[in-house]
Amino acid sequence: VKAGDNLYEIARAHNTTIAALKSMNNLSSNTIYVNQTLKVSSVGSKNTSSVASSKTSGYTVKANDSLWRIAANHGITVGQLKSLNNLSSDLIYVGQTLRLR
């Protein structure tokens, strides 16, 4: 778990649900901590890349997002993300839609 992560984003990135994550990790609340290690379904995470590649073409920036985190969560580099979106700086805005592929 990295700073700013939440169960919703982790579940979405691994093609699973918050309930499934909580169950796999014996969590009684939605609270997670930086550097905590969470189990995710190995089947779901193997399929996630192909699902994300074929279905994900855009991402809407949320509060506390960074280019690094967005790129890491979608399997691309910051350079690729900046190139796809014609960004000359690392500045992004909440509500901005970024191309991912």
C-alpha cells in the first residue's frame, strides 16, 4: 500500500471488489496503512493487464493523484503518460481526463 491508496482503487486495478479484498485480507474496516501488504487474487491480477489494456483508454484525475501513481497503476511510465497527453510538466488537475493508451 502506498500513500493515497484506497481499497476502491486497489480493487478496481485488480479486477475484484472491495468486499473480496477485505475478505482475503481479514479486514473489518476500509482502513489500510502505508506499507501494508494486501493479498489480491492471483487469477484476477493476471487477467487485469489484458482487461485494463483493452477497456481502459482514459482516466479522470482525482484529489491526491500524481502522474507517477496513475502511470504505475496502469502499467505505463510517466514518460509514456506525458507523451500520450502532450504534457510538458508534471502538473495535473482534479477532473482532468488523461489518455492511457
